[in-house]
Amino acid sequence: MSYSITVEWKRDQLYHCLDALRASLGSFANGAPPIHISIASFLQITDACLPSLKHTLRSVCLKCSTHDLVFDRMPDEPFGKKCVAVPVNLCGELQRIQDEVRAFCIGWNVRLVHQNYKPHVTISSGKGNTKGIHEYVRMYLRSWTKQRGNTLRARALGLDLWKHAAGGRRELVENFPFQTFCVCKICDRARRMAIHGCSCRICVRSMALQLQIAG
């Protein structure tokens, strides 16, 4: 069975802008998944492998907070022969997520259709005049950014796992939300200290001495 992994992002102005742009170009029929950021597509996953993939995605999201993603400028040429897409900068949390997905695929011998997969938002797919549509989308976004700022950003909320069903449809298998609080080592230690007190050797020894004195 074929699966894809996407990033769920906040439905802000940019989300609705790209969603309306995609709808106006008519590449996607009713029943297509909401507009999304693709980070892995057409993964051939067996039934035996699927629970491990879910476990990997769940573990990744437990170590990842909601965060901002930055879109790259659209290049001069289309994303693919029949695909027009807005690229997303592969760095930070997104880079780590994709690295973990790639490591999973290597460990389970899952064939990667695209070896150097670039995260992106697909706007049009399978239309005839790909170059013309690409240039239209590029100019549209250039105008949009001039009015609202030079950087396009999306707030990443979690990961979605999709199954490719018959007739080109996709079915959502499971959503894996990111943490709504910071999960870096400093913040994690601060939370543990607030609950249990400091766990360094000096404080633990001091606490032990106080208990001995009290006893």
C-alpha cells in the first residue's frame, strides 16, 4: 500500500490564499486532501511495517514543538514535469523530521521514489501548460508578498499520515500533533525542577543531608 506524510499547518491568511489559488486552477477534484506541505510521498508500506511507521511519527512529534516553517522563493522552472509547487525551506525541525523518516525507510527497506525529496505545497498537478501555470503562481505570490512582507511562513501543528486509495483519493490514517510547549532540554529540565526540585548532585546530596538531620 502507498502512503504519504504531510505537515498540518495553521489555517491562516497564507493557508487560505494558497488553498483558493489551488482551487482556482482546478487540478484537484472533490475529495482531495486539504492543502498541505508534503515531506514524503508514495512510500510503499506493508501491513507489517505500518505500526512501526506510526510509532516513529508519534515519537518524532513527542520531541517536536509547534514551529514556523519558511517558504523558499519559487525557482524559474516548475517543480516537476507536470507539477507546480511552492518549495519549503528544509532546515531546523523540518530537516530533523525528514531525516528520521528517511532513517525509518532505510531501516525497513522502504523504497524512496524521490531520493532528494524537497518539502513543498502542490498548487497544480497534471495540467497541460505547466510552465505557464508555474509563472502565473510565481507572479501571484510575488505580488502577495509585496503587500504583506517578503517572507512566507506557515505554523506547523503536526504530521498527517495518508493512505493512497483507489481512484487517486487519499484517506487520512492518523494525525500526530506536535507538542504545544517547548521540548528543548533547558525547558524540559525547568519543568522537572518545578515539579520535583533540582536533580543535580549538589541539590540531591543537600536534600539527603537534610533528611538525615531531620531523622
